[in-house]
Amino acid sequence: MASLTVDPPAAQIPATGGNSTHKLVNGGAEKLIFKVKSSNNNEYRIKPVFGFVDASGSTELTITRLAGAPKEDKLVIHFAPAPADATDAQATFGSVQPTGNVTVAMSAT
């Protein structure tokens, strides 16, 4: 079974703006493809939104918060085993069925 974890599993960023860096860790034996969805696209920017994580590997995810009112938000990272011939995560993600997701709580104070 494919598994993806996020380290650290939550983000606390000042409401005045800032960055939080996280590591997406693939605990499985197959390459994964992912897509990140945010509950607040007005104040958060995510990089990358689509990507791959190699088997037993990791990928860095950066969350950037723009200045705004303090509130609780979340990211949901959908993932699936990557097709063997996939090279463009954004183009490929629409053709795969996500097999799991992981949620990252985001808090702006």
C-alpha cells in the first residue's frame, strides 16, 4: 500500500506572512504522484502543487503565507502510484485515481 507522510505534519505561520518548509516522505516501494489542494488560495501559495516522490524518497514542499486575517486552514495532499512513463505530474494527475491523502493543518497567528 502506498503511503505518504508530511514532516512536520502541521504549519504555524505568522498572519503577517512567512514561509514553512515541509518534507513529503514516501514510505513505500513505488514512485508516487501528488497534487496539493488548499482551503485558502487567497493567502497561501504552495510550491510545488503537483509532483513526484521517488520510492523510499522525499520531496520538499514550501508553504508561503501572504498577510491576512489570522485563521485556521488546511492542505490536503492527494497521492497515487505514478504511472511508469509519467514525466509531467500536472498533465498526468488527471488520469490517475488518488489512492490516499494526507492533511496538513495550517495555523496563522
